[in-house]
Amino acid sequence: MKFFIDTANLEDIRKAYKIGVLSGVTTNPSLVAKEGIKFEDRIAEICQVVPEVESVSAEVTPDAVTADEMIAQAEELIKINGGDEKVTIKLPMTLAGLESCRYLAKKGVKTNVTLIFTVNQALLAARAGATYVSPFLGRLDDISEDGVQLVEKISKLFRIHNFDTQIIAASVRHPDHVTRVAMAGSHIATIPYSVIEQLSKHPLTDQGIEKFTTDWEKAPKY
Ligand code: E4P
């Protein structure tokens, strides 16, 4: 399973990229709004900060409701950073989003259909030619449904029908989500920087390092 980072914060993206485990970046209108910078400018900056990833998701804005409006925005977004092929158009899971997805897929533009909450929505998006689908597991857990189970079902469906569409497990809140979606067959998990940090930690690792340090201080030096 690959890791994408779910943020529009450049510092967090830089830190994650430096570790060397990052394959992509996802943003959404809420994440970009928090940064207080023009959307297109931030996407261009992100593309420059992570030259060697497969995808940077740029979501059409919520005021684009019809397929024509979404496609018009997408046509501008794909020009960012000199037509950077990483730019992936993130589209809402609506009929207009699906129509836009099919149009863009035919043109060879990468797409990410977002706000997926059912297997049927994932199936529709895959049939529309989506490069990625983003099931939001944390938001399902929030309403007492099982987000990981949804990822597991979509993964099974895509395998049975040989879809190339990749699953991005989104709305990931903690390390156990990451383990479980990896085991459920998700291709990708998009996670905040805080969760990437948490994944690397274990108290026995810290204790082990402390013990090696104190023992090493006592060792004879030649
Ligand atoms: C994914 O693409 C979304 O940006 C994100 O994972 C949503 O997460 P949230 O439910 O924590 O807002």
C-alpha cells in the first residue's frame, strides 16, 4: 500500500517527502481554505515540492455543479506547473462528477472521484474511468458504520472485475485505520502528517534507543 499525504500545508508535505515514503498528495476545499492562499498557486507550489510522486489531487471547487463547470475548471487546473501530469482532478461523487470523470479520462487526465460512501458509488466511478476512488472511512465510522469494511468490499469488487482504478482510503484518523485498510487491500492511504509520525513510533523503540545510548556511553572507546 502506498502513502499519500492529506494536506495543503507545504511544511507538512516537505517533511513527509523528505522521509521518502510519499507517493502523492491529496487536497480538498476545506484543507486549502485553512492555508489562506489562492488554490491554484498552492497546487503549483505542491507540485514543485514533490517532483517525484504519481499524483497531486486538485479538487474542483464546490461552486462547480454541472459537468461543463467542472470540466472548465479541470481544463485550467491541468495547465498548472506547465501541464504537470501529476495533477489529478478530484471530482465529487455526483452524476455531473461522473460525466466529467468520463470526459477527462478519455483525454488521458488523471481523476480522483471523492466522497465515496458505498460500493455502488465506487463501481460507478470505476466504470466512468476514474484513476482513483476515495472512500471516506473516518466519516463512516463517525456515524457508526464500518469504514474499513467498505474499503474491503471495494477492493474485492475491483479484483473480481479487474478494474485498474486504485482505492485511496481517505478520512484516515489513526494508525489502526492504516493497518486495517492495508490488510483490506487498499492501494493507497491518504493520511495527515501527524498520522505518518504516529506510524513510526513505538515506546519499546524509544526505550531500545535509550538503552543502546546509555550502554554505548559505557563501552570502551579505542
Ligand atoms: C481525502 O481526499 C480527504 O481530503 C480527506 O481524507 C477527508 O478527511 P476528513 O474526513 O478527516 O475531513
